[in-house]
Amino acid sequence: MEYSVGEVVAAATAFGASCAVTAPTVFDSGPWPHFFPAPRKLTCGRAMPLFEVQDDKELLAELLHFRLTYKREHIARLDEITVPPQPFELKSLRNHHLVAVQLASDCYDFGEEIP
């Protein structure tokens, strides 16, 4: 699905919401061992990929936005999943993501690896 920020803002405005886009906080999820917030030096969190990434410079900003009702023109691609995804090991992906966030924020004492 692809849509513009303008469409999200228009939907929020029509509903009377005061905010269309925001950065998630620790209050947006219950506590669980794989979550960590962003260091204060970063403007928002970074989404953790569920596959190995070759270039950590591509950390994508993690944002929440007001609900948008999808339209046919929002469909960017359709496909069929015929093969299960490659298995991944969440602990190592999360620990690697922590290092990437530390590097991006220049906060090398931020967070703690999962043993």
C-alpha cells in the first residue's frame, strides 16, 4: 500500500484529530524483552527489520499515523506468497539492531543486548 502524508493529514483533520503523525513511545506497546525505545539523540525510533540487513545506514524511521481507509489507488503491488519466509533468529536480529541504533545515535552505552 502506498499513500501520501497529505491523505493521512486530511483524514485526521476530517475526524477532528489534533495530530496525524507521531513517533511511538513505550506507552504504545506492553513491556516485552525485545523492545527498546530510541535514544534521546534520535528524533524517533527506528524500525527493526526481520531479516539480515547489509547496510545499517538504511535505518527507517518508525512512525504511527492516523487511520486511513484504503482506496483501490493505494494498492502498489499484489503478489502471492507461495514459499514460507526464511526463518530468522529474533535475538540476533534485535542485538544487531541495537548496535545499529547505537551507531546512528552516537550513544554507545544505550540499551542492553539480550544474552
